Amino acid sequence: GDYERAFDIYSEALVIWPESPEIRLQRALTAERLDRIDRLEADLRIILERDPNNAEALNALGYTLADRTDRHEEARELIERAVALDGSNVAYLDSLGWVYYKLGRHEEALEQLDRAYRMSSGDAEIGAHLGEVLWTLNQRERAHEVWLESLEADPGHAVLRETLRRLA
């Protein structure tokens, strides 16, 4: 939980290994925890300049743009590229469903999130996203079922808790 220290350690490591996409990705993900979206984006763009087909970086940047900015079309393009590279990755399918939701494409969001949720065996964050889409589509009973399953799997999950606070 000491994200400041983790960020500093990753930064020090990048001085030694500046070409390491793994260290740069971890620093980017840590920057997100510190609300340093500018640093996250800069690090992920460096990775993508070096490897335009890095699906993990495409998804991380796309999801963050979808979730934390209003740059949803740009996020969609990035995430769709990640899914094209690895369509069986549940995190990428979750991101795709989430960006479709943010774009108001609720039926497409439901399709992707339902698939990701089934493939993940009830991941709490995917369940939070799926439940929110179901709630928006006025499928409230199913939303509650998904949220209860997700709570049983991970009762302290922050995204799930925040979603329930807002909607249920």
C-alpha cells in the first residue's frame, strides 16, 4: 500500500534498466494509484512506441482513459487493439465492456462483461462492472445477484464497494 515508495523504487529501477517494459508498466500502474494519470500515460506511451502490439499496455492505457477521463473513443480504439491481440484475456474483455458502457453502448457492454464474468469465475471488479450495466438496463434483480456473488468472492473489493455505494 505504500505507492509513493513503490513509485520511487520503480523510478530508480528504470535508471538502471530504462528499456524494461515490465518495470515501466509497473511504475505506470503505481502512478495510477497515486492519481498521476499523466505519468501513467507517458510511461505506457513509451512502451507502445517501442512495441505497438503490447496488449497489456494497450489495455492499461485504454482502461484508464475509459475510467478516469472522457477520452472514451481513444480508449475504445486501444482496448479493441488489445482484444484483437488476445481475445481470451478476461481483463481486456472487461475493459472493452466498460468502455462500451461509457460510450452508451449498453447491449455491447453487457455482452462483453457477461462473457468476461463467466470466464473469470466471478471476478469482483468484473462483477461490479457487469452489475452496473445490468442496473442501467433495468435488470436490477440480476444486478443484485451478480453483486452478491462478487461480494462472496471478495467482500472488501474497493471497486465493488464503491459501485454498491453509488447504485444499490
